[in-house]
Amino acid sequence: MTRVVVCGALGRMGTTVGRLVNDAPDLTLVGGIDVKPGNFFGVEVVESAAMDTLLAEVKPDVVIDFTVASAAVENIKRSARHGAALVVGTTGFSPEQRTEIAASIQGKVPAVISSNFSIGVNIFWQLIRNAASMLPEYDIEVLEAHHRYKKDAPSGTAKTILQILDEEVGERKKFYGREGMMERGREIGVHVIRGGDIVGDHTVLFAGNFETIELSHRAYDRSVFAQGALKAARWVAGKKPGIYGMNDVLSLGIAASK
Ligand SMILES: NC(=O)c1ccc[n+]([C@@H]2O[C@H](COP(=O)([O-])OP(=O)(O)OC[C@H]3O[C@@H](n4cnc5c(N)ncnc54)[C@H](O)[C@@H]3O)[C@@H](O)[C@H]2O)c1
């Protein structure tokens, strides 16, 4: 039995992950952490100040984090100190926070970190890589849409898309939204929509003369991310210390999926 603690237990993703862990015969939900204490699926949720005490008590094999970037950095440090493997879905990390995370994990615990745990998105990233490598002269635009409560923009998934495009067509200037008079250059346009309860839509548009190609992924339910996070939790327990991506979990043999 793999023992799991969820950080961000009372949030949208944390609740979904908690429900799936609770239903899984091979996983045991042993605790939750959030800003305020509470309960989820018959298990105690403690406030973040009590995280060390909880981890010492319940000794999880894996901590799954879906919180906010600043909180996740601290949660990762604490989990690593307690020897728990990590699955990190939180997005919006700055380059400095990524360095801090790497320093707290390296040589201590294994961690799967991904801006998107859906299997479909990990395949979608590979399709974008293939298309971009064959269409370096085409204009490229990236569009993403999420629910009204999403805080970071563009999404972590869109940032991974931009990283893949840079790797395939060479680094291009990013243009975040357009307004006023301007000529299109070699930039990549990035467009962010926030509204309603959109779970997560991403499109990459390749535009040439007389034709366009659009690659799109649409998530209909956040359980698609939670299922991927559970897959990662099963995989990561017992692995060698280091940072892994969903590409490692899924054995996709692709480069960028963080
Ligand atoms: N990687 C993926 O596949 C994927 C999928 C969906 C969402 N996300 C990301 O997951 C994160 C959470 O998304 P959400 O929609 O569940 O957000 P949410 O706001 O519904 O939930 C976040 C939860 O974290 C809690 N929290 C804040 N600080 C905390 C702390 N110090 N300790 C413990 N808990 C704390 C909040 O109280 C809240 O309950 C976001 O960064 C989002 O972009 C990633």
C-alpha cells in the first residue's frame, strides 16, 4: 500500500486527487494539508503550519502537491526533509523557485514535476514538437483558456508548449496579446482566456499562405489530471532521488514535459 498525503487538499485539484486516492485499492489516503484545517474523505486535513507534525506522524510514501507556487516550494522542502517522494502539479514557478526546488530534492527524494499530468496533453506536446519541426517557416500562435479562478497566466501547459516551440523552431519573441497598429514579425503570439468553469483548453495554430494547421487539446474534467497524478504517485515511490517528468512515467521518450 502506498501512503499518500495531499497538499492543497481542500482545493479543486486536491479534492479530486483525494477522492481518487480514497477509491484506489492500492493507495491509502493518510492526510491532507491546506491553509485551514478540515476533513476530506474521512481523513484529517491540517493547516500548513502543522505539516511537519503530520508528516512525522503518518509517514507518507508520497506527497502530492496542487497548491500555489510559493506554498509548493515550502511543501516540497518539508516533504523532502521527511523522505517522502513527491508528485508536484502546481504551476507558475519562477526560474528562482525552480532552482530552489531542485536544490531541495536533488540527492534526497524522487519527484515527478509536470505542468500537466494528463496523458493526452503529454501526447499533444509530442505532436506539437513534430509539427513545429516540419513547419519552421509558418507563423505560430498559442491559445489557452481556463476557468475564472485560475491565477497564473499563461498556463504552465502553455509555457511548456512555448519551450517545445523554442526548441524546435529557434527562440522567438513572445507577444502576449495584440492591441493597436503593428506588423506581424517572427514572434509567437500568446493568447489567454479566463472564464466560467473551463477545465483547460490549449491550441497551437500554424499559419502559412492559403492554409492553417491547428492542434488542440481540451480537458473536460480535472479527474484527467488527477488520474495522471495517481499514475505518477504509483511510479515514483521507490525511485532514485531526482526530478522526473510525466514522459518518464509514461515512457514516452520525449524531452520537454515539465
Ligand atoms: N499539473 C497539472 O496537471 C495541473 C492540473 C490542474 C491544475 N494544476 C495546478 O494546480 C494548482 C492548484 O489548482 P486548483 O485549481 O486546485 O487551485 P485551488 O485554488 O482550487 O486549490 C489550491 C489549494 O491550495 C491551498 N493552499 C494554498 N496555500 C497552501 C499551503 N501553504 N499549504 C497547503 N495548501 C495550500 C488553497 O487553500 C487551496 O485549497 C495550480 O497551480 C494549477 O495551475 C495543475
